[in-house]
Amino acid sequence: MSPLAAVAGGLAGLLGAVLPGWVSQGSFTAGALAASFPDSIPTLAPFLGALLASSLVSLLIAWLYPGARAQEAVGRP
């Protein structure tokens, strides 16, 4: 996996953790607060959003833009 895929996956995970709260409560700040577990009560939405977003984006970018070693292995210039 290339550094681009890893960084994009990390950013997508961050957005995936904040987005459920952002949509349900109407502001980015509220989404960030929801992802930080207010009142020490974890919820499934931030975990699931972060896991799905980071995995899907990392795999998609790794597939679309393979690293240099992968290109050498298949003979691409």
C-alpha cells in the first residue's frame, strides 16, 4: 500500500468518525464531540463510520494507484 492510500484512509476514517454526529446533530463541532464520547458513553456509529471509511478509501486508492514495487512486479513503467 502506498503512503497516499494510507494517509487518505486515515483522513477518511477521521471524517467517517465525525460524519454520523455531524449529520444527526447539524454541526461539525457536534459531530466531533459525539466522536469523542461525551459522558464516557461510546456509540457504534463513530467506530463503524471510521472503520468502513478508512478501509474502503485505503483499498480503493491502493487499487487505483499501486505503489512503485507493485508496478515493477507486473512490469509497468
